[in-house]
Amino acid sequence: MFIVLLKFVVCAAAIFFSGRSVAKYGDAIAEKTGLGGLWIGVILVSVATSLPELFTGVGSTVFINAPDLTVGNLFGANTYNLVNIGILDFLHKGQPLLSLVSSGQLLTASLSLIPICIAAIGIFLSSRLPQPAFAQISIYSILIFISYIICARTIFNFEKKEQKALKELQKEENILFKYGDISLKTAFLRYAAAALVIAGAGIWLAYIGDDLSRLLGLERNFVGSLFLGFATTLPEITVSIAAIRLGANELAVANMLGSSLFNVAIIFINDVLYRKAPIFTAISQEHIFTIFTVILMTSIIITSLILKPKKKTKLGLSVYSIGLIAVFAISAYINFVLSNR
């Protein structure tokens, strides 16, 4: 048991440090190639920091035949991303964090509900109706991928009109991402090296997660949600904390929300790789509970972005942050109970 936990810690550390490099050099590539701007920045950073989720999914579906691990990881990672917004609020001094960001964050949070609701419908109907599929890929996975493309395009069009938000994020980029001493070739090489480490660590993490589920006697969906979700979201929280410390509030929040949006789209990739059957026919119904948690936490964030609270409590947390942490803790406990039935 000790050896498995040690492997988990080593793997999480590899993801943590490589994730920081992936985000840094990914942004350097964006800067060097002229791909600046809010939309590209949000997509690039969130995709870069979501590489652990992507490669853990590859390991779970291709190598150990455990789609429940990868889907649990993706939904669990989203709960971590959302509770991390509460942690960022605690680290941000002064006004509540969500009261200071642009309306583009509200749009992103709202749109992120579309693919995850499609996932919920797919899981709910998987044991009740025949599963429509194309080339062994579930129609729900295809709809999730299409919805992600539409959401990204909608954010792009919205931000083209919101010049104020664009200027704010470009100012933040100038603070965060100055890579005058790094050539484009060096940025590509270092990005690729870090991504390879994450690929290996992500696949290894899938094996570790499978070992943990057997040794602890827990369901794979719970191990994926709690343990793997924590490990694979380390790059997101690292990048966002760095952004908060440098005053880049927009990027800090956008990274979390953008990662949550992209994570659900990874289900499509996993479905393509899982050749035994459409992936929605092979995963547990209990994932619906984690999805409900994500939807509830996202709704708290949306409400806060609309109401924009002006003060924090004596704990140094906004009311919405307390709500996010409470929902996360309660859901983790209920998930644990469900996995031990």
C-alpha cells in the first residue's frame, strides 16, 4: 500500500512541475507566433494545463480498459477546478475575485454547462435506451465535441465585440508572458519535452489509480474523481495562483473555467480510443452525482458573477467561496459512501 501511495506522490509531482512548464512554454509559443489575445490565451492555457487529464484518459481507456477511471477523473477534475476558484478568492486580497472579472467569464461559465449536461443525459439514458453511435463512437460524445467547438467560437465572437475585456487581458499577458530571452525553437522543444513527461505520467497515473481502487476496495469512479482529479488539476491551480500573485485576475479565473469546459470535451477523444463499445455504455451511473456537483458549483459561480458581491466574510472568503468549498466537501463524502456500498 505504501509503495502505491509513494508512486502516486511521485507521479503527482511530475505532473505538477511539468504542467507549469507546459503552460509557460505554451504561452511563449503563443507570444512568439503572434497568437495573443483573450480567446487564444484562454484556449491555449486551459488545453495545456489539461494535458494530464487527456493522457490519464489515454492510459485508462487504451491500456487498462477502465473508462470509469478516466470519466471519473474528468468530472472530478472539474470539481477541483471550481473549488480552486474559492481558494483563489482567499489568496486574492481586497474585493471578492469574481466581482472584479469581466462578463466574458460569465459567458464561459454558462456555456460550460452545455457539454456536461449532454454527458449527464448520455449516462442517464445509457442503461435505459439503445445507444445511438457512429463508428463505435457514441452520439453523445459527438454532441459534446460539437458543443465545445460552438462554445469556443461563441466566446471568440463575444470577445471580439468586448474590446475592453480584450485590452484588460492583453495587459495581463504583457505582465505574465514576456519571453524575450526564449527563442521559438527553444519554446517548442521545452513545451514538447514537458508534454512528453505529462503523457508518461498521465498513463502511469491510470495504472496507479487502478491499483488504488483495488487496494482500497473503492469504485473506480470514486478513485478517478478524488485521487486522479486532484493530481491532474495541479497544473491549473499552479498557473492560476501565479496569475493571482501578479494581478492577472482574468487569466486566473479563465484558466479554471476554460479547463472545465475542455475536460468534458476529452470524453470524445476517449470514446474514439475505446474501441470495445461506445464509452457511455461502459461507465457507471454514479458519475451523474459528480456531474450534479459540477453543475451546482458552476451555478454558484454564475450567480456570483451576476450579483458581484463586494465584501468578504471574516474568514477571508466570499460567501460564494464558502458555498463552493462546502458543496465540494459534502459531495466528496457522499461519493465515498456511495463507493463503499
